[in-house]
Amino acid sequence: MVNILGLLLFFITVILLLVLSVRVIIFFINKKRFPKKLLIVTLFGVVFVSSIYVYESYFFTFNEIDRQSTQEGPGPIESPTGDYTANAHYELYGGAAGGVNVWVEITNNHEKDHVQIVYYSDAKSEFSMEWKDEDTLSIQNVEPAYPDSNRSIDLEVDKEIYHDNGLACKSLLMKDEYETCYQN
């Protein structure tokens, strides 16, 4: 919803900016009245659109995942010592022409309420997870026909996170949840 509103306001602001530019040129050529109200409205639009961009970029959380249209993925997979459980979930987006995102949640079995997303990416045709040791989860997410689309990684679940487009890496709200953030 915020993205649609932001896009609409962006287009309106661009149109206002173009109208303002024409009116300023007319002001300088014909010495007509300066368009103060149009300038104020255009500046308000620029500030508002910029605010939406800053909010989306630096105040990201995984709360916007559409959990209504999800499917269960591989898992649950328990770590060798039983300290953690990994579950993968698929999120459908975009209708018939859309795609699928995948995210991996880690549950700390000693703190049942502590569930943390450590991996989020576009799902490829071959997805799997396995524990390499008690703290390291190996995630394979590849499309064999497209070698550049490999989103596989080994994550130390208490310290590392992967977010395909990097929003989690820039988020001021999430910076205390990990030590290292990886992005594509």
C-alpha cells in the first residue's frame, strides 16, 4: 500500500515539477506573478516522496511479508545439537505473471518465542537447506540454467543474515539483529 501511494505521489510530484518549471520560465520571460503556491505544493510533494523512500529503505522489517499467500518449504530441520530449527516458507507474489520469494526462519529451541528470519530471496528451482554444524546453516538456492542467479550461502545463524536486495542490510530497525549482512 505504501509503495502504491508513493508511486502515485511521485508521478504527481513530477507533473507538478514540470508545471512549476514552465511557470518559472514564463515568470522570467513575461515578468508575471511568481507561482508561490505551486512552488510550495511541489516542494511538499518532493519532501513527502523522499520521506517514503527513506522510510522504505531505512526502516525495513520483515513484517510486510504476505503470510496469507504462503506455502511451506523444506523443513523443519533441526540443528545437530537441537539448539535451532530451520523452516523455509514460500511467498507467492504478482499473480499469474509473478514469482515466488523464499525465506528461512530460525527458531531458538531454548527460547521458543525467539524466531528470526535469516534468509530472504527470490526462489530458484532448486532450493534446499542443511546444517553444516550446530550454528551454520547451508542454503542452496540455484537455477541451473542461469549460473548468475545463484543465491546459495552458508550462514552462522546467530550472527549473519542474507537479504537478496539488501533492505535488511540498510535497515536501522534491524541492525542489532545480526553482525554481518549479505546481499546480492
